[in-house]
Amino acid sequence: MQTILGSNGQIGHELAKELYKNYTKEIRLVSRKPQKIHDTNNAISGSDIVYFTVGLPMDSEMWMKQFSKILDNVIEACKIHRSKLVFLIILICILKLQLFNLKIQFLVQVVKNHL
């Protein structure tokens, strides 16, 4: 069994399609707003591999408050169930934040040039 945490997101959705097409039909999809609510421990139970593709809105304060707790819960559940964890989100978030930062710097420079 392979579990995708964050399966409704862009990364999770594409990963699910690829896994199903090329690797296994035994996939558990877990999203932020599932039909039936499960805690992290139950969501991971029985999984050989857990793909962590969870994201939060692009709100740095929310990330600071919630992401560490979410990640801690996932890591702990993977330890309990002896599941391998594949982490697929940080690079994409970093790239998005860097791009956002570059846009802000560009806009600041444009405003300064017009003053």
C-alpha cells in the first residue's frame, strides 16, 4: 500500500496518476478535506510508502504556525507504522517563494526608479 498525503494538490494528483499507471493500484489518497476524516496515524496505517505532498496556502505566518506540527505528526506516524516517507513539497515551495520575492524586489526597484 502506498499513501499520498495531500492527494488533492497539484503534486499529489500527478503523483497518484503516475503511481496508478506505472507502479501500483494499491494507493490510499488522503486530502485536506476528505469525505471521511481520519487522523494521521490511521491514514498511514498499513502503508509501505507515504508520499508527503501536503501544502498550505501561501501564507508565511500559517506555515510557521502549522507546518512543523503537521510534519511532526507525519514523521511520528511513519515511525510507528515503519513506513518509508517521501517528502515532495519543500523544493516547490522554496521556488515559489523565491519567485514571489524576485517579483517584489522588481516592483520595489520599478517604484524607486519612478520616484
